[in-house]
Amino acid sequence: MAKYEFKLPDIGEGIAEAEIVAWHVKVGDTIAEDQQIADMMTDKATVEMESPVAGKVVQLAGEVGDQIPIGSVLAVIETEGADAPVEAAPSPEKGEERPLGDGAIEPTPEQAAEIPVTAIEDKPATPPTPAPEPRVEPEVAKKESGGAHVLASPAVRARARDLGIDLAEVKTTSDRIRHADLDAYLLYNGGSVSSRGTAAPRKDETIKIVGLRRKIAENMAEANRRIQHFTLVEEYDVSALEEARQMMNRDRGDNPKLTLLPFLITAMSQTLADWPMLNATFDDDAMVVTRHGPVHMGMATQTSNGLMVATIRDAQSKSIWQLASEIVRLSEAARSGKATREELSGATFTISSLGPMGGITSTPVVNPPQVAIVAVNKIEDKIAPVGGDIEVRKRMNLSLSCDHRVVDGWDAASFMQALKAYIENPLRLLSA
């Protein structure tokens, strides 16, 4: 047998360390070559680590939440020595160790002399390779209606059973139902559960904050500490815009279905050209504000691991349909953990939307070094005066938060009023 040291590779330019966010194996497991052993996160990007060799896991580098330097040993795997060719090497000097294949070390004569004779056993030269143990996949729960399948771990299934929740009723954005999905189900159903029975009292849970959730906590604390926020809310009539959206969707062909987001991004990109002090970044250490020409629109995306901000590059030069395609592509990449560092950085302005759950108003937190962010609230039917008559109109609030150190209230209010010319006049928006 030989021991292979799997060292954490360089997973990004300028990255010195990465955080362990999940182990997929444990000490004693027999694994196959290319089997996933861990998820490592750096700068909001998660990278899957796969074993380059088959064998038995004998050592792991730490616990979930630990930071591991690049180049350090992530896992030690016991492999078949006969399977790894050993190149001829000059005899070592006295007292020196000689490396063998797969990272093993041959003891020096002095070290060998210290090995008790009773520890040496006669073993076959080429012991049989143990068959890799099958990976334990999450249990599959059958939906009670339709016979479809829902992926969920045993722990999630047990908790759902204790709460009286039918997994068939729980929605998820990933390939399997997680604890966060159960939390969301309880939240959005007012704490109610299915009619299968009364839920058992929920037990206290202690959850270690790691990975993306820890990054979010650190960034929010830093933003609140350094940025002097103010929020301005304005109401918009989106009746005509909704009619235009529905008309375009009826004849969209192979294009993705349009939500309101591409229209709002277009309107904001056009308006920011006249109010560049909001399309800016602020280096408060150097006390330098950079007003950007292109609009790199940050798009807040909810994932199973937390909120991520994907960046639509040069949003001002993209059509409604191009923006819709980028929104779908980047959202899927963020939720699957496959978004690159470039796709998760470099935004100059951010838009955040919770769709129909957006509430009446909100106070979004600026994402430094940006100086402004807009939150989209839900659309409601309201009675409003129109040309001397009373009509039911579709109305929506937008909430703009700014860094008051570099953005004045007058500029923020002027930006919000200028948006009306695009949002409430779809023909002007689509011809801009």
C-alpha cells in the first residue's frame, strides 16, 4: 500500500486559500477515481474537488468552515502501491528519506531499524484491490400524486415527516429538497402543514455559518458599518408596460418568456446615462469615486446557499430579448454553483427583485464598492385618477438605496423621476 497526498490545487488567480463548504466522503471510505470528495469556496465561487486516484480515505484536512491554503494537503488516500510505477532514483544519502510513488516515503535504514519485528507480516505481493463501495445517494421519496420522484436526504425526509409536510408540495430550486426548502415552505404557508396530521414540536437547531452564508454576513456587516444609507421609494404605473410584455410574450418564438426584469434593466440603463453618479463605485480608503461609462448590472439571485449577485455586462447595449436570455443563463449558473468569478463580480449598479413576494416597499442594502441599488416591489391593482376618471391601474413601487457619502438626495430623486419617462411609456423604452 502507498499513500497519495491530494493537495489543494490553484483554483483561481490570486487565491491564497479556500474554505471547505462540504465533505462528500469520510475517513475510511473507499472511493473511485474522479469521485467528488469536497466542495471548496473562494470569492463566492464553489469548486468541486475530485480525487485523481482510487483508494481508501485515511485523512481529511479539516472540518466544514475551515480555511485551507492553496497547495496544502486536502486529503490522504491509501492506494495500491503496485498500481503506481516507481521511477528509479539514486540512493539517498545517509539519514535522507527517499520518495516512492503516489507520495509515499521509504524509511531510511535508521528508521527501518526502529520498526518492531512484530509489525512486519508476510503479505501477498499484490493484494487484491477491494471493490469500491457504492456511493450512498439520498433516498428518493415518491410523490403521492402522479408517481413522480422527489430527491431528499434521510434527514430532510425525517424532518418533513415530523412536521407533517408532504414533500410533493415542497418546491426547490436545486436537484433535491433541502432543509432550507422546508423552512421556505413553512414561512410561505404561514407555518401551516399538510393535512396528514399535527406536526411535532420543532427542536432547536444549531447551524454553523460557513461558505457563502458567512461571506454574505461579513459583507452585510461591512456595508452597514461603512456606508451611510438612505432609501427613496417611488410609485410607478406599469399598466401599459404589462400590456406590452404580455403582447411580446405571445409572439416570442424560441426566446425565453419575458418577466418585468429585462424592461426595468433597460429603463435603468438608459436613465443612468444621464445620472452617472449612481452608476459608480467608491474606494473609500483612497477617497476616489469612479463614474462608469458602461452599465454592468448586478442581478441579485436567490440560491439554496444564499443570495448571489450575477453581473450582466454592458446591459445598456443589449436588447430586451438578449437581457432575458442573460437573466436565465446567469440565474441557472448561480443556482447550480457553476457561475465563474467574472460572472459574480464587477457590477456597477444592482437590481434586486423578489417578484410577486416583493412586498409593498423595502430598504435594500448597497453592495460595496457600488453606491446604489434598486429593489423591485410587487405589482398591485390600485384605484387611480386617469384624465379625470377613476380607473383600476397596475402600480408598483421601486426602492432606491444610495451611499449618502457620494450620492445626494436630489440626484437620487431626479433619477427616480427620470425613470418614469421609460417605465410608464413602453414605446419610448423599446425604441431607446
